[in-house]
Amino acid sequence: MAREIKFGNRMMGDGHPAYVIAEVGINHNGDMDVAKKIIDAAAHAGADAVKFQKRTPEVCTPPEQQKQMRETPWGYITYLDYRYKVEFNEEQYREIDRYCKEKKIDWMVSVWDEPSVDFMEKFDTPAYKVPSASLTDHNLLKYVRKTGKPIIISTGMSTMEQIHKGVNIVGEDNLVIMHCTSTYPCEPEELNLNMIGTLRKEFPNNPIGYSGHEVGLVPSAVAIALGATSIERHITLDRAMWGSDQAASVEPGGFERLVKYIRVTEAALGDGVKKVYESEKGSMKKLRRVVSE
């Protein structure tokens, strides 16, 4: 079985350019104009897709947290009210759909609950993402699988046993597994990029990706060198904006550099077959004193 799957109009997996996902999440803070500016930045940078988050607040917000109060840009409100403030409705998602088509960039969402899957079935996105927090929600995994779309699962805050159980539940067909550490931002010592190789050995039929929350760009390029076939990083207009994910996000100029680093890394890896390049022959003629076969 080839380690590749069809993702919309292109292939993702070994032997194909890395699929770069710009994770908008809720960095738009419920503002459509901000969301569009982030989409613009992702498209300009050369990302393949932007990704949002879809929750049904009253379903996926734990009851003990719903009435907790917090300071927000909308005032001192309950956590449940805040969750509603950052959720886009159907009309807004239709505008996102239209705008992404105009900008020629894929879009998708992380689904956090079953009603959100039903909601998203109104749209023709290339895949569904199941976030790390929901990897152990086996009912949700089964529900997403029924859609027939490719699925991406993230593995943050999970043991290997939990990852295997999740994969067994959702099935290996049309499945991308993302290595992830769910700390925002994440220190280098906890990125554990060698897990990419571990996951490639554990799941030889599946493309393995990397969902990063570090500060900086280098680890994401290193992830490509270690075999990641997709990269997901949060994107924002300004890391100083309000929101819990902003500090672990990449600003537009940085995201443009990130995509360039990924493409340079891919080009530099080569095929592993030693050869004498045409460009070396001039140096060989000038510098090599002893010629041997």
C-alpha cells in the first residue's frame, strides 16, 4: 500500500510536495475581515490550505467550565459566551468557502463534536481534521469516518496506546497521522521530532505529518527532513493579538519564509543516490590531481 492519499485535487504523501496547512483556528477572534486577511497571507505565502476550528459550544465545552467568567475583548463574560463569540455561522462559512475559492486555496476545519460534522457536510472540503483533544473520542472518530472524506488526526497529549486505539477505530484508509505536542508555545526539548520516524515505522501505510506549536521556523523544516509529508502551523496577523493560540502562531512574513524553508528542504534532500553532478565537473577538472575509476 502506497503511503499517499488523494487530498482534493492533489496527492499527499511520500514522493509528493509537503502539504502545508496554515492553521487559522480561532485567531480571527470572530472577525470575518481578520479571517480574510489571514487567508490572504496564507495564500501569498504558498500554503496549500487554511484550517479553521468548528465547535458546537454547548456540546464540547465541559459543564464545569461553561459558567466560568473570563476577561475577553467582548467584556467579562462566561466561557460559554466566549466560545460563541469566536464561532462562525453558516453564512460566514459560506463566505469563507467563496473567498478561498477566489484565492485558489483549500480550506478545512477541525471538528470537535458530531453536530459540527453535520454542519460541515454542507461544504465540499478536502478532508476533516480531528484535533489532539478528541483523539480518544472514539464515537467522534467513527462519525467522521462515515463521511467518506480523508481524515487527519493529531496525536498531542496522547500515549502510543491511545494513538493505536484511535487509528484502529478510525481505520488506516485515507488517514494522515500528525505528530504533535499540545503545548502553546512548545519548548524545543518537548518537540520530540524523532517521533515522526517512530510513527512512520508504526504506521507504514499512512502519511505522517507534523503539527507544530513552537516559536520559530527551523523545527518545521527539520520535520520535512525526518519524513513529514505535511506541515501544520498556526498563522496570525500579529502575535500580540488577543487569544490563547497567538503566541504559538507565525506572522505573515514568517509564514512566507516557512514555506520557502520547506520547499528548499525538499529540494535539498535529493534521492539518496550518489552521483557526480554536471556542476561539479569544472571543480573536478581544476582540483583533482589523481583520477581513478
